[in-house]
Amino acid sequence: MTTLSDPPKSDFRIGMLLSDTRYRSYTFQFIALLAIILSVSYLVSNLLANLDRLGQDLSYEFLGAPAGYDINQQPIPYNSQDTHLRATVVGAMNTLIVAFLACLTATVFGVIAGVLRLSNNWIISKLMSVYVEIFRNIPVLIWLIIIFTVTANVFAPIAEFRIPRDGSEPARTLIFGVMAFTNQGVFVPRLTFEAGGTIVVWTFIASIIGIFAYKSYVKKHLFATGTELPFWLPALAILVIPTLLMFLILGRPVGVQLPEMGRFRFEGGLQLRTSFIALWFALSIYTGAFIAENVRAGILAISKGQTEAAAALGIRPGRIMSLVVLPQALRVIIPPLISQYLNITKNSSLAIAVGYMDLTGTLGGITLNQTGRAIECVLLLMLFYLTISLLISLFMNWYNNSVKLKER
Amino acid sequence: MAQDHSSAFVRTQEIPPAPPPPGETGAVHWIKTNLISSVPNAIATAVGIYVIYWLLSGLVPWIVNGTWVTNNIRECREVLAGSGGGCFSVLTERYAQMLFGFEYPSEFYWRPSLAFALLFFAVPPALFPMYLPRGMLIATGLYPFVAFWLIWGGTILTPIGALAGVLVGYYAFTKLDKYGFAAALGGGIVGAWVVWQAFGMIAGGMPGFLALEAVLSRNMGGFMLNMILGVVCVSLSIPLGIVLALGRQSSMPLIKIVCVVFIEFVRGVPLITLLFVANVVLAYFFPPDSNIDLILRVIIMITMFSAAYIAEVIRGGLAALPTGQYEAADSLGLNYAQAMRLIILPQALKISIPGIVNVAVGLFKDTTLVSVISMFDLVGMIRGPILSSTDWAGVYWETWAFACILFFVVCFGISKYSQWLEGQLRTDRH
């Protein structure tokens, strides 16, 4: 029988800080800590010296001061007498609005282009690869400016919608009487809410949740009894009937206000400004090209054997797609898709190039220039985007864990 | 058994293969299967052909009827007289501004052009190492110094000194390598620093020695600025990215935390905010009397930006290596620096090259963002001096088409290269 001797317990010597791998990492970290402290204090001392020389200080009091500038798209009421803080919030909301809408449309463009690129129609698949290559290889800023310039120059001026003095027909009329594309933006109908309007909206949201609940019930019923309940008709009923009832009971609190030509400009309706349209469209079509590649890669990643195995089991083609291919492809597609959403949110800061008043335009643009509080403004700006990014990454990690192949 | 030979027919030759039935081959078959195999497919074909017709019906007259010789937009409109042609004379008249910016002295345009041409000798040895002799890498190594001298001008002593410093540092590194990586690195840095100081003094004393006329950084503009920012920032960010990736993998918590925070922070904010930092904030963190160029501050921030992305790509490469490689290095008794340099990084970098190229393409496109902080790169030139001049106000299709073509050629070329490289590097299957 062999005896195991304990490793020799040598006393700690100072040289072991360098020569012994057990202690060396402490030495390195100590040196690194020292270096970090030194460089940070060097930078901070420079900062303090510079602030002192310029007679400035660091404070966020300017956020409470009146902003004094106007914002042309206001999701919440705002006027130029409101504070910089409120202007910042309006800007942040504008960022989120355009990012959210661009995520939706980019997904639509991307899925369509990605699927069509795999189409067996030669012309269509080539057209789609031309779209993808052209948009992927030219900077989004150039696309943004091109689309902005084109919408501002190609669409008709508002004057052409005006009714001439002699009462004759105007040169242009609203499309279907509800929409107008002008060089100052697109005019669309606006929803108006009177008292009780929010209740109708909440009913609508609740019925959407109800549809999901019904769907999971149908699935449970299928697994429990093996018979399938009808889904689409009841879902439509759940979607429409409660909202309609509530709408009628409360005395039609939700209305639609159409844009109408006044004497000089459109009155009523909702004006989607050129800058907003350009930013929205440019972000969607540019990111759509990237999403198309992700979608294509995801579908190609599912081996043909899966489709064939499903077909051999006698599953119908449509169900093969929805039950076999898509669930597996989504696992490949969604993580890069979410990072494209992140890119859209970050790229929406390009708004400043076309004058859309997002957070970069308000806080990082006019507020920064007016107050001269560069450090504070840029810090807040970064903090906002960082929060959004971290939230999206958290969501992505959660999603990745939830769809991970459960290996046993 | 009797055999009846009278009615036997024995074929002595093989029948030549019959041609496939018409309609199962050639153009007709191709059209049948690829374009009109079903009704929806035929409709799609019709839609596709209409889209192509629509695009061409706009593009062809625009290019064919275009004019290339007028002096301003009014003359241009007279010449075109509503023929739908493009006013390409803005390109012939202003191409130099778009390429070099409006302040780079026109008599020196040959210098950046030559630097650009030399790029085609310097880059291939690094990009196609399997086809070109290794000795040509010397051209790659010399290129940064030559290009700096050509573009910025000044005495030749500056780039020579920089090169000498690098060489001395490298020599010291190889000589001291046996005393450990840290000692070698320290020795190399000290050696290079000493030489740089010495040459700095010499160059300061003889500013006219073999000098090209100096051009200030703020006079750089146009597509040249995009190229400079792209090439410089990508090359600088690769070493930084490697360090960050290794730091993120490190077992030392402090180093790991610092690297993770840096990478996640930079990846979480848009490039524009970092450019704002370069424009209005970074100056606060330099010593009060220093005066650092805007272009240098922008290079610092863009380098940090792309280093974080490259670090993530390399981290992917490091993670893709089998653990056996790390264990093999350990069992050979290599220390950390040796293991990384000799075993881990060569393989990890090989895996990450396509990813790094993708980051490089993205970064090159993102260099256009500097126009937002009022630098006159290609986009800034077109939006500013060209489209707002009285001569060319309103010639947006032609100018933006030119910008699109420049970026498309470069980015498409690089991404095709990356795809080709991916095929070359895939040595494990066919």
C-alpha cells in the first residue's frame, strides 16, 4: 500500500508572488488595480482641472430649467416652456416609437425577402439577393438621407391639395379620401378618444390575451382528448365581439378623424413627418436585408431529412412547415433577430441626421448645445441606450435558455 | 438442347443513348421549371419581370441621356431639356472633392492616390497568405509608414523613426523572450520608446529633411477620410480586441470584470454617442494644455468601438477551440503567454477571421457617421459643400448614386472575400 504524503508545506516567501502560480494572479490583479486607479485618477484630475479652467461644474440642475425649443413630434403634450427633462422624455419616447415600428416592419421585410430568396422562381430569388446585397453593403446613413431627400422632393407639395380660389378641383386629392403623401410627410387618419375610450382599448387588449388563452386551451384539449376544437372562428369572435359591445355600450367613445384640407394646410388627422417616415423606412429596409439573411440561414439550417421524415409520417405540407420546420428554424433565427432589433434601436440615433427629434436630437442635440452640459448629456444618453441594450440582452438570454434543446 | 438460330436477332452494338425528349432539356425546360412551374410561380415571374422593367425604364434613360460636361445645374438642365437624363457633370466637376475633401491641396492629390494604389500591394500578402510568398509580408509591414508619410507629409524621419522604434522593440522582444513574456514585452516597449524619443528629437531638429509638404488632419475629407478611418481603426482594434477577449476569458476576477464591463458598455451604446464623446467630451479628459486633433479623438473612439465587437468575435473563436488544445498546451509545460501565442491564438484567430472581416465591413460603413459631428467625409461632403453650393443644389440622385457605388464596391468586395476565405479555411470537410 502506497502512502500519499501531503504536499510540502513551505512557508510563504515574498518571491512566490511572482514565481508561484497560486499567488501570481494576486500580484497581477494588484498591479492591474493600481494601474486602473492611477489612470482613472489621472483622467479625473484632468477633468477637474479642465472644468476648473472653464469655470464649469457637473450638475444635473439644467434638467429642471425650461427647454425653450420646440419638438415637432409629441407623443405626450409638450411646449417650449416645459423643462429639459420633459423634452428628454419626449425624445426617449420618440426613439422607442420609431424603434418599435421599425422592428415590426423590418421583420416583415426580412421574412418576406428571406423566404422569397429561397423560392424556386429564378427571377424572384435573384431580385431578392440583389435587394439583400445592395442594402447590406451601403451605409444606413446614406439610405436614410436618400430616402429623406426623395420623400421631400418627389411627393407633391401641400399646395397641390389646396382647393383653388375658383372652386375647381384641386390638382391632387386624398388617396381613398383618407391618406395624403406630401413633401411634408404623410397624413393619415387619427383615432380620437372621448370619455371611456381607454376602456374600449383595454377591452381590446384583454381580448387579444383571451385569444392566447383560448389557443392554449385548444391545445390542452387536443392533447387530452385527441379531438381538435375549431380555432379561427372563435378567435375572431373573441377579438371582435367584446370590443364592439363595449364600444356601443359606452356610446362610441372612439372615433376616427380624417385629415382634411383646410385653407392652407391639412387640419385633423395625424401627420407623420418626412423625417419620421424616412427614418422608419430606412431602418426597416436596411435591417430587413440583414434579417432576410438570418431567416434564410435559419431555414437552410434545418436538414432536409426533417421534412422528409415528417412527410414519411404522413403529415401534410402546411403542417410540416408549422410543426416541424418552423419550430426548429425559429431557434436558429430568433437570437440574431433580437440582436438586429438591438441594432435598430441603436441605429435610430441616426435620426439626428434628418432632424427627427429622438433622444439624440433632443438631449444629445439641442439640450446639449443650449446648456453646454456635454458630459452630463452624453452620460445620460449612453445610460438610456445601455439600459435598453441590457434589457434586450436579458430577454435574449432568457429566451435562449427557454428554447435550448433539452438534452437528457 | 437444340438451338434455333434462324430467327435469332443478336444486337452486336449498344444503342446510342437517345436525346432527352424536347421540353425536358435546354432553355425551354429551364423556363418551365424555374419560371412557370405553377400558376402562382408564373404570376411571380410576371411581377418580377415588371419590377425589372420598371427599374430599367428609370435607370437606362437616366444613364444613357446623361450629360458629363456642363458646369452647373442650370446649364445641365438646359442641355438635358427634360430628356430624363442624369446630370453626371457634378461628378466630373466635383469628383476630387468627393474623394479627397475640399481642403486637401489639389496639387498633392497624387499622394493619397499613390497611397491607395500601394494598398493593392500591401494588403494581398496578408489576405492571401496561401498563394503569395511570405517575404511579401514586408510590404504589408512597411505600408503604414509609407502611407502615413504620403498622406500627412512632413519629414521622412518621422515614419522612419516610427519604423525603427518598432524594429528595435521587436528585436528586444525576441532577445528577452527567454526571460519570460512580461520581461520581453516590457523590454520591447522600452526599446521602442527610447528610439521614438531619439528620432522625435532628430525629426524636430530637421523638419525639412526629405519632406513632403505637411497636410493637417483637419484638411482630410471625402472618401479618403472614410478609408483612413476604416483602415486605421480596424488595424488598431484587432490587437486591442485580442487583449480584451483574452481578458474576458481570464480567471482573474478583476481583469475579467474590467473587460466585460468595457465590452458590454461599448456594445450597448450607439456609435453616435461615442462620436459625441470624441467631439465634445474627450477633450475634458486630456491634460488642460493639450490640443488633440478631432480626427485623432475620433480614431480613439472608433477603435474602442470596433475593438469591443472584435473581442466578441475572437471570444467566439476561443470558445470554439476544443478544451484538449488548452490541456495539450498545459501538458507541454508552456506558460500562459507561450500557450496563447503558439497554440491557442493561431487557431482561434483562424476561426474568427470571417467574423472579423464582417466587423470590418460594418465599421467601414459606420465611418460615414462622422458626418454627424460635422466632419467632411464622403457623406458630409455631399450633404455640405456640394449639395448646398449654388452650382449643384438639387443634384442628389447622381451624387448619392456615386457614394453608393463607392461603398458598394468596397463592402461587397470585402464580404465576397470573407465568404471565399470561409471556404478556404473549412479544412475539415469537403
